[in-house]
Amino acid sequence: MSAPAGWYPDPTAPPGASTSPTPPLRWWDGANWTEHTHGGAGPTSGEWRQPGWQQPAPWGRQGGDAPGTAGYGSAAGAYAGGYDASPRARLLATPDGQQLGGLGRRLLARIVDALLIQLVVVVAAWGQLRVVADAFQTYLDQVVVAAQAGATTAPPTDAVTGPGVVSALNTVSFVAIAVSAVYTVLFLRFVGATPGKLLLGLRVRGWDRPGLPGWGQAVLRWVTRDLVANVPVAGQAYWFLDSLWPLWDTRRQALHDKLGRTVVVRARR
């Protein structure tokens, strides 16, 4: 079985390079060696170090073989402790070394964004919200009057189920979706993060390419997270699974990250 993606001693480095305090590393993507290297400056912080990384022993034969194979490292091909070979090994950084964002920060960023979006929705749909609020107030007044008169049944709900109230609720829902789309897509495309993520020191980027997400990535992330969540029952179940997915994903990606081909990272200092 091929070694999991991660940082490994560079098989193209000159003989003896691995004995230095900071051996040259190259990114193995799980199938092939990539162009991403650390040029003799290995991981300096456990914050993004590949799980199980430690300074390797001197190598035997050089070459481009996969980590852990007979042609890689020592003649016996045993690179003991060089990587976590478990199928559940989780990466802590992108191929170019940018630390992945933690789930706690991501959830806090989501809460901040949700509050900001709701604030905009309230302002944009204030008139329709007043229609709904007035209807419910009217119904509550009817309930109070009926109770004072000794009625044993609640009054009809016509006040809150009439066409005007239903139309107002539909309008508020449409405004909420529109605001969410504009807010999320534009911030991701032009800033690389929503305000919530900016506040928590997070950014969105491609897995193997730093930089701002493209239009397609920004739209796909919103569609496969926020829009799908509006589907009754199934959408809410998907939203819950999507929120938990980074807990066991090797790249800390949620489902909408995978579909949008993005990852959430810590901002570079």
C-alpha cells in the first residue's frame, strides 16, 4: 500500500543531506512526488509537522521510489517512524506548508458569519418581517381574549396562515438565500475568506495551489453548504454531516470543501 501524502526526505537530494539537522523534504501526494520542497529547512513547528515525522536515518540507494518501498531510504526500504502509515493519518499542512485550519475556529467563524448575514437580512426584509410579526401579535391577542372569555379551544389560525403572511415569509426566505449567496461568494472570490474567517485568522484556498479561489470554487462551496441546507430534512441532515466531516477527514475538509476543491488554512503571518 502506498504511503499516505505528506512530507518525506527528498529522494533527489545529494547523498548525506539527510544527516543535517534540517534535512531537505519533498511533498509526496500519495501517488507521486510533487515539486514542493523545503530546500533543507524542514518543519520547524509541531503545528504543521506531518504526523510521525522525525529526522531520518542516513539513506541507502537514492531514487524516486515511493516512501516505504524497497527502493526508498535504506536498502531494506524500511523508513521506520518516517510517517504515520495508518489509513486515518491526518495531514496538518498543505503541500507548500500552510497550516490547515482547526474545526473549532471554523465553527466560530461560521457563527460570526451567520450573525452578520441575519443582520443584513433583517435590514433588507424589515417590511416583510413586520407583516409577519403583526400577524402573530394579532393571533396572540385573539388567544388572550378567548382565554379571558372562558373559551376552551384556541381561535382559528387564519391570522398567521393567510396569503399575506405566507407571501411575506417566502420573501424573507428568498432574501436570506440571496444575501447568503452574495456575502459568501463575493468575499471568497475577492478576499479569500468571509468576515468570520478573517476575524478567526482563516483563509480558503486550493489544496495544492495558494491564492484566491476561483468563481467556480466559491459558488460550489456556497451551493454545497448553505443552499443545500435549505432543503427540508435531507438538507439539514447533510448540513450536520458536512459540519462534522473535518473531524475524520485526512485533509480536514468538509464535504463542501471536497466538492469545491478547497481547504481552509490558517492565515500566514
